[in-house]
Amino acid sequence: MLRAFVNAFKIPDLRRKLLFTLGIIALYRLGGWIPVPGVEIDLLRDAVAGAGAGGIVGIINLFAGGALQQMAVFALGIMPYITASIIMQLLAVVIPKLEALQREGEQGRRKITQYTRYITIGLALLQSTTLVTLARNGVAFGVNVVPNAGTGTIILMVLTLTAGTGLIMWLGELITQRGIGNGMSLLIYVSIISQFPSQLYALRSEKQLESPFQGWEWVAGVLLMGVFLTVAVVFMEMGQRRIPVQYARRQVGRRSYGGQSTYIPLKVNQSGVIPVIFASSLMYLPGLIANVAGSERMRVWTETYLADASNWFYIVLFAALTIFFAYFYTAIAFNPVEVADNMKRYGGFIPGIRPGRQTAEYLDRVLTRITLPGSLYLAAVAVLPFILLAVGNVTAFPLGGVSLLIMVGVALQTMQQVESQLMQRNYEGFLR
């Protein structure tokens, strides 16, 4: 692997892409430490040193790389873009015009990307307004961190946070176009992994007084479990069911087309990390509504059942939502009827299965069967940290289900891209 890293920097084009990506990542991390105008830094530091950000904004802080706790320019992180992308995927199922744009190739994808940008800015404006409101009434940090802000300052804060999200979106697109890997995914990866050392230190500090080894055995246990879970996640993420496809030979003039064999790769985890994100967002939504609406009964119920990750009701509900969204998103992302029609149009067929409706039914049946272990795997990875929270009596656990899945998935995707470029130039890659 060390030789592969050295070889990657020997190739001028690949070296420029890697250095450009690292430069953008450094700029992104810098924006996570520049505070928004109007924030009282001393009050914010005291609040973060105490309770920190509440559970309502915890998932946003995770994807923002800790920038939310700093009330920084990049406090919203990439969450508005993720939400906008999910909205566009869902709308493409119910709006025929968007579905037609997806089939138009590069030109259609550009239009969908442009629509996603508009929705991202709109969501960023809405979320920044909500964040400033929560920061003023003390919900986000436990204390009002903008006590002297007037109307002009509040508007400036909202515009700054919105502009920060737009800049993050632009930086991610720059990495995709001129760097290595998917830019948005890499920025999320960097945000999550940047929080890992501080979370380990917090775990060690929490267990320091009640442990003869000053809490270091907990740190070692987390690292060992991280290695085990990483191997398991890689094994499941690389797992796929290959459906063989045979194309009939066609004679067009003097040329012969088709006749080759290929396969349709159906991944065990076809939906990726989206079901866990959906479930996490849905679990935080009632608490946010209770705080905004001011309902005391709803607030007590959410704090009892939906705010404590070590509560068994929370664990069971989170697992059930993850399994449900795994099936839901897989049904949206993969259309067996469309795949069967495309195969039939180009003369392809699955051996032993008639083209058309029977092929679609076969693909749907296989996809439903392999989604079951995939959804159970997602639910297990997602709730394992919560179970350890309940059993180990700790308030925070570094290896969250969302963070682990994203870190491993993005690392695999980026390494595969670097390896493909190394293999094109006759260099040995990372994964072989």
C-alpha cells in the first residue's frame, strides 16, 4: 500500500489532482473555525465546554465537522445539499418531467444538478434561520449566544450561513471536477473523521475516574471494535448478486453486434447509507417540532423516548425505521421494469427467464430477497453503538452507525478511483 501511495505521487496528473483535493479540504476545515458575525465567543465556548450542542442539532454537527458547535461560517455543513439531493430523487419518481430529464444523459443531469443547487440554497436559508432562532432562545447551546444581536445582525448571520453552504457546495463540485473522488462525499468524510479524536478523548475522560487504567482500555476497545466493524462493513458493501445477462447476436449490414455475456450487479446494500440518514432525521424531527412549538407534553415525551439513544424504545424504533427506509429507497433507486425494458430493447435476456414482464418480476424478487440481509446489516451497524451506550453507561460513543458507513464507503470509492488511474499506467493499485 505504501508503494501505491508513492506511485500515486509519481504521476504528474494524479499528483495535481491529489494536491488540489487536499488544498480544498484544508480550506473547508478552515471555514469550520471562522465564527459567524454577532456570536459571543466566550458564551459559546462555555456552552460547548458544558453540555455542547443538543441532540436536536447533533446530526448536523456531525456532518459539519464540529463547525456547528463553533457557530462557524460552515455550521450547516453539507446537510442542505444532502437533503436537496434526496428530495430530487424522490420527486423524479412522481414527476414525469424530472424522470425524462434523468434519461436525457449529460444534458438532463446538468439541469437536475442546477435544480438541486436552487433547492440547496432554499433549504440553507430555511435551516440557517432556524439555527439562529435556536441559538437565540437557548435551545441549540443551552444559552443565548447572540444576546446583543439586532435585526441587521440576525439577517447578516442568516446570509453568512447560507453563503457558507453555497461555498461548501461549490468546493465539493470543484473536487469532483478537478480532484479525486466525489467532492460532496469526501467533505462529509473529512467532517466525520475530524471528530473522531475528540470523541475518543471525551470517552476516555468520562471513564477516567471509574477505571484503574485511566479510561485507556475503553479507547483500545473502541479501536479494536472499529477494526472489526470496518472489515464487516467492507465485506457487506462489496457483496453483490450478479444476474447473468446474454445478448443475442444481431447482423446489421456487414457488422455483427451482441452475442456477449455480461451481468447485472445487485448490491446487498443497494440503498447505501441513505436509510440511516432518513431514520436519524426522522428521530430528531419530533424534538425539533416540540421545541419550536413550545409544547411541554410533547417535549417531555421526546426527551424520554426519542432524545436518549440508550433507551431501548429508541433503539428498536431506530432499527425498524432503518429497515423500512432500506426497502423504500431500494424500490425508488432500482426500477426492475425499466431495466427489463432496456434489456429487451437491446436484445438481452436472462438465461431461463423470458424477456419483458417475467424478467422484471424475477429482478424484483431477487432484489427483495437480497434487501432483507442488507437492511438487517444496516440496522445492526446503526444501533450497535446505541446498545453499547445502554450497556456501557457512557454518554457518547465515537463509532456511530452513520459515521462508520460513510467513512468506509467513501474511502472505498476514492481508493477505487485512484487505483483505476494507477492501473491505466501499469502501476499496482491499493486493492490488488
